Amino acid sequence: MLSILSSLLFAPTVLSHGIITAPPSRAIGSAITTACGQTITNAIKADNTSYVEQLTKLATSDTKFNAATCNLYLCKGLQYADNSANVQTWKAGDVVPIKIWLRIPHEGIANVSIVSTKQNKQVGEPLKLWTKGYAPGKTEKDVPLEQREFSVTVPNGLESTCATAGDCVLQWWWLGTAAKQTYESCVDFKTAAASGYTQERAFKA
């Protein structure tokens, strides 16, 4: 049993895939073990680019896994409490450079969006969207640079929804359509009012 579990945990390391490397994305800490159990913690520790479907399979083997506190389809279950020191502060109009580490491509679709962590729901339109042809090829060098390094602009209207750290994340989401593997990586942030910001101005925007 132990050898089978070990193979499940470490096999994905060979097939490492993708994660946001800048700004700092959510990582493991003690809170994820409490929320998700040791098996999920070990899996992400072994491969922090692991895909969601792999984690959901592993979760079934851990009696400590709690779906109510560990939503694997929100930042792969990684917890804000483990990442509060890395919260970014942005305001509407800020241009945010993003870097993605894509070790093994799986051609598919992808987007970068603002997500409400309370609702696990996208806020507004995607900041970046690839409806096809994302991450083609066999190695990272095959992937167009503009799919790995790009910038997004912080939209208007987040000044209330995302004013409190932990309420929103910037999420990179990627689905390898042939592999049927989902990848998620999140950056915690909060919004500050832009200079001259007013509620009336935000409403008009």
C-alpha cells in the first residue's frame, strides 16, 4: 500500500507542468495540511505544478481530507493563511508582469482572471484569454514566449470586492485539452483606490 501511494505521489514529478513564478504564487504551509490533509500536502510538496485531477484522486485515499475546507478547484486547495506574507497591492490601471513556468506543455486553452475566493467565481472578464493553441510542443522552449511572459492590467471596479486580502486572487488557469489535465496557480492581492478615486467614478467606469 505504501509503495503504491508513493508512486502516486512522486510520478507527477516526472511530468511537472506549470505554475506562476512571478509575482509569488500560493505555496504550501501548515494551513493546507489542516484544511486538506497530509496526502494532498505531500503531493504538492513533491510537485507544486501537479494537476487538479491527480489531487482529487489522491484525496479519496486520505480520511483527513475535508472538501468543505479544501476546494481543489480553487488554487488547488492552497490556503491564503499560508501566503499572507506575499499579498500584492494593486490599483486599477496597474500593469502586472506575469511569468509562468511551463516545464511540460499540453496544448489546450488558458486564461488569467480575477477570482472571488468566497464564491470561487470569476470577477468580470478574463484579463488574458487563449481559446486554443496554448502551450504547444514537447518542451518549454516550444511554447511561445508571449504565453509564458506577459502582462495584465488591473481592471476598474475591484476597489470594494477585492479590498481585503484573501477575498480575491489572480488565477492562471490552463486545461490541456488532449491530456484532460487542469492546472491552477494563484496570486493573492488586494486593491487600493487609485488617486482621485471616487465611488461615482467607479460606477461610471
